[in-house]
Amino acid sequence: MSTPTVDRPALRACRLARVREGLKKHDYAGIVLFDSINIRYATDCTNMIVWTLHNPVRCVFVAAEGPVVLFEFSHCDHLSERLGTVDEVRPAIAWTYFVNGPRVEEKAKVWAVEIADLVRTHGGGNTRLACDRLEPVGLCALNDEGISVHDGFEVMEGAKEIKSADEIDAMRAAVAACEAGMTAMRAALRPGITEQALWSHLHQKNIELGGDFIETRLLSSGPRTNPWYQECADQKIEAGDIVCFDTDLIGPYGYCADI
């Protein structure tokens, strides 16, 4: 499969418009996104994407009618400079226990005051705010500021249901990278190779072709293929063994090829 060229500005504009359509449909003033996959969908800005999936140290506010404000990790303002989707970058106020210890509530209040100000400034009197991932202390802090918080995943999953032509090209690119990775695995498959060593060829080819990461480690061989859902191990693959795998590959442009 040949790798198509993707019109990145058009892809970004379409996805951001889809998010805003969802906000207006549900009567939300805006949405706060912590999930790094959702941040990428709305802005195409990536930063330590796997680490920030479990360390919520950056977020983005998207107004239904107004700006996109990215709260970025320290010294990373330059990452969104040329994307065309971010109107303003502010220092992120990380209020998790990992970062702040016993000062969590104090920091969460500072964060909530800033978010509430954006909602009041750009919401036209609407204080309904969607959020995708929000720790309880952050939810309480927003409620204390008079902000009504609602589930943002409905907005984001709804936005992703319809793919533009550029998104389909991006998906084709991810599938092409995945197929190249599977070809590399087949070429490396020989008796004596471990499951983990075989699995590594898929990772290498994906990264080589501009992909991001692989979400699982689902590869097993011989008797380990049943029951399914065993992750790859240092098991050596023997002659005649069946080898089963599930790619779960996040390829170029951040799109998934699940084969």
C-alpha cells in the first residue's frame, strides 16, 4: 500500500470544527481536554503523549465560540507555534498529587479560577463546561467557581465518528505502516526467536515510518495462543508453532491500525 500525502492544515481545521459542532449541539460553552489523544485530535499538538496519558500535566480549553487556549508543560510553548489551531499558550497549572503533594487543593483552585474566567469571558453567560478526564479535586474546584461540569467524551467520540477525506488518507498511512511492520515481522520469524524480539520489529518499523506507539503487547506462540490475551514474553518460538498477534498500532498522524 502506498502512503498518501495528507493535507495537515485541512485535517486540523476539520477536526477542530467537529469539536465545536459537538459543543454547540450539547449547549456547552467549551471543553477542557486532558486526555492526550483528545488534545491531539483537537489541536494536533503532541507532547510526551504516553507519559501525559497518566500524568495530567497539560490540557487545552476549546471555546464553542472563542479561542483555543493550550495550557502547556514547562518550556514547551514552541510545540504549537505553526499548527494554526492554538490561539494562545499559557503555562500549565499541574495540580496532581505527583507534582504538588499536599498542595493539590490549593493548586486546583488556582487552575479552576483560570478555567472559570475563560468560560465566563467566552461563554456568553453559559457556564456549562465539558471535560474529558477530571480528578475529583478539580471537579470540586470548578463547581466552587459556579461552573457546571459535564462529560466531554460524548462530545469527542461524536466528533470522531465522521472522517474527512484527509483523515481517511491519514488512516491509510497508518495501515501502510502497520502492513510494513507485519512484513518485517514475517521476515524475522524463524525458530528460536523470542516473542518479544519478534514483536520489536513491528515497533521499529512503525517508528521508522513516523508512527507513535503500540497500545498493547498481544503476541503469543504455540501453546500460549490459547487462551488468547497473553502478552508477548521471552518464550522462544519453535518450528511449526502458530504465531498470533494483534497490532493495536498508533501509526503516522496518530491514527490506529488494529489488525
